[in-house]
Amino acid sequence: MKLFVTGGAGFIGSNFILYWMKKYPEDKIINFDKLTYAGNLENLKEVEKNPNYEFIQGDICNKRLVEDVTRNIDIIVHFAAESHVDRSILDASPFIQTNIVGTHVLLEAAVKNKVPRFHHVSTDEVFGALPLNSTEKFMDTTPYNPHSPYSASKAASDHLVRAYGDTYGLQYTLSNCSNNFGPYHFPEKLIPLAITNIIEGKKVPVYGDGLYVRDWLYVLDHCEAIDAIIKKGTIGKTYLVGGLTDDISNIDVIKKIITIMEVDESVITFVKDRPGHDRRYAIDWSTINKELGWSPKHTFETALAETVEWFKKNEEWWKRIKSGVYKDYYNTQYK
Ligand code: NAD
Ligand code: DAU
């Protein structure tokens, strides 16, 4: 099989490529990535010389290039996106461009080149927010109600994918997953930011009252879910993918990290809240479990400890990021 992976130099995309090439060494992968601030080819060092792996630097908004490189492939696995909510609040334009226009360009190319399969990776944030202290979960039937420019742009991309299925017969599957964490997680997101700040002796910024709840999914569990959907999923269907967490607030996530890293709670600093901040996410992943036999394997506690270990062992990787352009963003966001 020949896979065309967009955004393969990012956090989840690179984990997916490493996972896939290990599990299916006979398959070919083209990694198509613009290499924005979030794209890092260092993540893929392990496979860069593998003859079944090819990297093409390019923008999914570039119609001519995308049409050209999506000929004779078996599946597009679409990860490329602007992915950070806070950045979308500072400037929504790249989110509209990449997440909506870019997805549209890719869909047009897929139809024109008769690509047999399209898998779109999306987010639970399209569903909006659930109330705190409820047992409600997002389900396949939950209506869309996005609140940030990021989630609105992802919602638009989901609608486009489904429209291309209904209108042009595109053979697609779609997944909406919760908050991933693990190796190669860009240190602008809560968990890697907290771990790396603690190593650097800096404070950990917690938004608002810190009682916001996310559903945490270890990135390798996510890769296995996408694998199951690609291999066994029903065409035209959406799968919700979530983790093994009971509700856990951001402040309790930070406290767990603090315990693992053996520092005290004085590292926590409460900062200004994120505008439009969604209170709670929780995923009902029973459909993918019943239909495809997938379930997450990693508990939050074990995977979090492994993640802390990974960041401790890979200081060079994140220090290069934190000392580069990312510094400007950090200073603007937490000024
Ligand atoms: P990321 O920000 O780490 O990586 C995004 C990648 O896309 C980068 O390599 C970047 O260079 C590339 N990219 C950006 N714009 C591009 C363009 N115009 N053309 C080509 N490449 C471009 O993102 P991530 O966290 O790995 O997320 C991957 C996908 O999963 C996204 O679609 C995101 O919405 C979705 N998602 C992420 C999470 C999460 O917790 N990280 C959860 C749910 C869904
Ligand atoms: O739910 C899936 C989504 O998860 C993905 O679609 C996004 O691409 C991904 O970035 C992530 O979005 P979040 O906004 O939930 O992730 P983030 O790590 O930015 O924030 C997690 C929670 O922690 C959220 O409630 C905001 C809070 N937070 C975040 C940062 C960066 C803080 O309290 N302090 C911080 O400094």
C-alpha cells in the first residue's frame, strides 16, 4: 500500500509514520509537510534513509503541487493542520487557510486523481464543551458547536470531507479524537509545556481556575485507532477516539506531573484564562470498540510517567525548539 501522509513532521503525524513503518515495513509512505514552526524532521530520523519513505516539503494549499503528488497513491491520511487553540486566538488566518482551504485543495485532488481512500484526522473540539461534574460524553450523534477559531476551522474541514463523500463519492473515513500526549509533543501544549518548564526551573502556567477537563489519549493508542479505521473502518463513517481517563482537571494533571518529577506545588502559577475556554471534554469511544475492536491500552498514569521520561531523555530535541522561534510565541502568549 502507498500512503500519502500530510503533516507527517508534526506530533501525531510523525508518531503515526514511525508506528506504521514498523508495523507494515513493506508499505510506502510519502510524508507531505510544509514544515511550519510545528513540523520537525528530527522526529523521523529513524526512517529517513528507509527506501520506502519519502519526504516532500509542500503546502496543502498549493493546488498544482498537491494534484501532482497525489497521483497513484492508495490512501491520503490527512493530519496537516494548524493545531494550537491559543495561536488561533492570536491570529486565525493560518487556521482558515490550512485547515479549511488546504483540506479543500486536498479533497479536490483526491477526487480528480481518483484516490481510492481518504482518512481525515479531526478533533473532539468540534463538539464544543460539556458541563463539569456531568457524566455526559461526546458521541457520534453530538451536534457540532465549536468555540475557537481552531475548532471552527476543523469543523468546517469535517463538513467538507463529508460533502465530498456525499457529492463526489469520495471513499472517506473520519476520526474525532481527544487530547493526545506522548513523545514529540510540541512544548506549547499543556503536558509538554509543564514537563519542560519544570526541567528548566520555570513556573507552570495554569489557565483560569485550572478546573477544565480534557480526555487524555496516549498518541500510540491514537495511531492504533487510525490503523484499525484504515484497515477495517466503514466507508463514510466517523469514529470517536478517546483515552482511559476518568475526568481529571488540568490542575490535577499538573499535580501528577509534579509528583512524578518530585518537585513541589510552588511551580504552579495561575494565569489569565483562555477566551472561549471549553470546560470539559469526554469521549464515548464505544462505537470503535464494538465495531473495530479498538480500545486504548495505556493508562494515563503509566503513559504520563513514560512521557516525562521521554522528555528527560530528549532534552536536546525540545531545547532546540524552545530556544528558537517558539520563544517569540511564548513571550507573547504568557507576557
Ligand atoms: P502539529 O501542530 O504537531 O503538526 C501539524 C503538522 O502539519 C506540522 O508538521 C506542520 O508543519 C504541518 N502543516 C501545517 N500546515 C501545513 C500546510 N499548509 N501544508 C502542509 N503541512 C502543514 O499537530 P498535531 O498535534 O500532530 O495534530 C495533527 C492533526 O490531529 C491535526 O489535524 C489536529 O487538528 C488533529 N488533532 C490533534 C490533537 C492533539 O491533541 N494534538 C487532538 C485531536 C486532533
Ligand atoms: O481536544 C483535542 C485538542 O487537544 C486538539 O484538537 C488540539 O489540536 C490540541 O492542541 C488540544 O487542544 P487543547 O486546547 O485542549 O490543548 P492544550 O494543551 O493547549 O490545553 C489543554 C488544557 O490546558 C486546556 O484546558 C487549556 C489548558 N492550558 C493550556 C496551556 C497551553 C493551561 O492551563 N495552561 C497552558 O499554558
